[in-house]
Amino acid sequence: MPNIKPLRTEWVTLLASLYLLIGFNFFLWQHLEQVVPPGLPGLWLSLAFAVLMLFAFNLILTLCAFRYVLKPLLIVLFMSGAGVAYFMNRYGVLIDAGMFANMAETNVAEVRDLMSLKFALYILGLGVLPSLLLWKAPVVYRTWQRELLGKLVVSAACVVGLGSVGLANYQGLSSLLRNHHELRLMLTPSNIVGASMTYVSERVSTASRPFQPYGEDASRDAAWHSHQRKSLTVLVVGESARADHFGVLGYDRDTTPNLAKEQGLLAFSDVHSCGTETAVSVPCMFSGMARKDYDARVAKNREGLLDILKRAGLDVQWRDNQSGCKGTCDRVQYVNLTNLKDPQLCAGGECHDQVLLQGLGELIDNLDRDTVLVLHQMGSHGPDYFKRYPQADQRFTPVCQSNALDQCSQQEIINGYDNTLAYTDRVLASLIDTLRSKQDKVDTAMIYLSDHGESLGEYNLFLHGTPYAIAPEQQKHVPLLAWFSDSYQQDFGVDTGCLAKLGDAPLSQDNLFHSMLGLLQVHTGVYQRSLDLFAGCRPWLAAANGQ
């Protein structure tokens, strides 16, 4: 390490501010170039924005420039900023509390899929080497009186600079910031600090709240007494499946040839998710809260759909081939299938979704209670789409064989993604065939709903997790499918002919909670008939229940 001239804290904060602004915000500057006016006015506005952020960064770092604080703080910002810069530059993701929750609550397999040589180079070049240089650099700390005076002078200069630049460019900057809220989610490291503080605040608030029961009055309708046999209702929670790539929903590519042959399959084409990431969508769809009212703190500390079904006397099981149920299944039977050692289905460190159906026939043969079975898929989780399906199921080629999606052509990415949907098609068709083969013994049904969609390069975005307000349609438009055996239709009062007419009706994940309660004939005061997809297609049952 070369000898480094001792620096005062004022120089350290200024140099660090410049480095953070320039080294970690390439994605921001690229985006800013697209949204400012063309020519010299846009260049001037971008420069004003950069100077404004430089003053802001320097002001905050100056207030934190204390011995034993400054260097560790900057190292944390360098290291975390390097990782965030990689994901923003490579996948176009934005950093908010939801994305931070995704990172904090992911599993080892998902982290492994995101690792690459380029990621290591980002961490080394932007994080490790500058951190080592900073750690070795001698910093001159004066007496506390002189340090305080220096901080006051620098802080005052930053405040004056902020005010001067802001006022001189007020019209352009105010319009820019008012119309492009995404900029604050792109600005590193302030996006990291804001997202982490919001995430921690939510967790602290959640931990301090008492756990709340929900739907305590839940009971099964008297109509259950007339059922001739036990029932199995399978709810499949898909992953990253977007509706516009499902063949049965109108995609011009035949990604669902098996489902297209299934008699009685119901497909709903206009369905939207509650969030754009699993950590939001899954708890939301099971919570009973509508998207506009959804509060993660409430959901974490309150019973949900599965608790209510269990209270009503149904056996509830959750089988997981992903990163967990995000708290929705904490009080029901949970089976983690991600670490099975099946040589056919679980090669390469993860299991393909066919593993979710293992033993299903035996479960049905030995069913002694009315059961709701939730299957949580790995589905189409990116960026390693080519790992989500057996190679024998690869239908569309060539395929991107890397997690570096920005290094593949968009068609290669789409081919890999469509292969994941074609595999989901095979899994769901196999599930339906098993349920149909057992319908002489058990009333059987399947409902499939994806948690969110996926970006495949549109608008230079990949994967998912873009804040909902600015997320593209591809991340919010999800497939919903349903299938009911003949006896299930009879016992549960489901008119599939009526439901088929609702194929284009506007629906959302808000409907799932109430539709499941209504379908399973569970009485509770938290049920809302207006959100029950099936209510209008079993009018005699609704009238009998007084709903």
C-alpha cells in the first residue's frame, strides 16, 4: 500500500461523496439522461441534480465524521453500494423496502443463482479495494472544538449550496423530482439507507405488536353434511409467471399445450397481483387485506386465510419448493422440499417442481379429512431460468445459459423463460390428471395463481420487484387457472359454465382470500361476497347461506 498523505475529515467526506456519486450511480445517470430534456437544458439540469446530491451527501457524511465512526460507516456504504450497483446495472432493479426484504429473506439457492464473476469484480473493485485504501489512509482529527467548528462551517456551506442550486434551478428540479419518483430509488447509497431503515422499522413495529386472531367465528356451512365424500382442494402458488406468456391466455407461443387439452380448465386473463415480489404478494393474498389497504406489519401479526380454514375444521398443509411461505403458513403443517436428495428431480442443488406432486396419489388414497393443500412453486424464478426445468423439457432454443441476462439476447432470455412456463404446464396438467383419476374417491379441485410477473428486458428491466406504482404491466399481470372435478362441482355448488363467462373479468389477488372462503363454504364475518369470484356462479348456495 503506497504512503498516503494524512487528510482532514473535510477532505475525506468530500472525496467519499464524489466517489459514491460517481462510482455507484451509473444506472441513475443513464436513466437521468433519458428523462431530462434534450440538449443543453437537459445537460444543465443533470449537472444541477448531481451538484445538489453532492452537497447532500457531503452534509450527511460531515455530520457523521467522528473518530471510530467515519471509516466503518464508509466501508459499509462502499461494500453494500457495490452489491446494489451490480444488481441495478445488470437487472435494472430499484431499491426500496420491498426489495430489501427480498434480499434479507432470500435463501441460499436464490443467492447462489445471482452470483457471478462480474458480481465478484464489482465487490472487489468498488467495495473491497476502496475500503482497504480508506482503512489505511491516515485521517487527521483535531481537538473536538476545532472539529466542531469545521463541521459547522462545512455544514453551513453545504446548506447554502443546496439552497442556491435548488433555488436557481427550482422549476426544472421540482418538475424532475415530482414526475420521476423512481430517482430516489436509484440514488446509491441513500436508497440503501432508506430501504434498510424502513425494513428495520417495520420489523421492530411488527415485533412490538400483539399477535391478533382473525376470523374467530369461522365455521363450515351446514351444506358440508350433505357431502358424500372427502375433498381435496389444491392451491398452487406460482412464481414469477406472467399472464401474457401463457398459451391458454392468448400468448402466440404454445407454452401450455398440456393444459390446453384439459377438459374443464378455467382460465382468467385479466388478473393483477398485490405486489411485484414474493415477500409482498404471498402474505398479501392470504391476509384478507386488499392491495390498497395492505400493511405488512398487520399481516405479520395476524392470522390469515390458512388459519381460518384450519379453525373451520379443514386440514391445511403447505408444501414448499421455494424460499418459504413468508409467514402465511406458520401455524399449519409445513413441508420443505427444497433439500430433498431425489436424484431425478433434485439434481444440481435444487428440486424441480414435479417434486411437489410426489406422494400425492397416496395422500388422496389415505385422505381421512377434508383438506386444503398449498403447493409453492419455484416456477419461473430468475435469473437462471435454464435451471428451473429438466433439459428434456427444453422446447424453445437457443436459451440464455447465464444469470448475466444483460449479456444474452432478449430472445434467448424469452426462450428460457418460456421453457419454465412449458414445464409449469406439464406439472399442472399432471396434477389435474392425478386429481381427475381420484375423483371417484375424493372431490378434487385445483386453483393456480402466480405471486407476481416478470420483466424480460422490456424498458431495460429484468426480473421483478420494481415498486408497484411504477412497475410495468409485465410484473403485475398474472395467470389464474382453476379446475374442478364433477363431484366437486356438485358438492360445492360450482357452476363452471358460469365461471367460464368470467374469463375476461377484471380480477386481482384481492379475490383469493374471499373466493377460497366462499368456495369452501366457510362462514365468517370477515368474508366479503363482493370479492368472491365464485359467488355469482353458485346463487342457490349464496341464497341458502344468506351471503
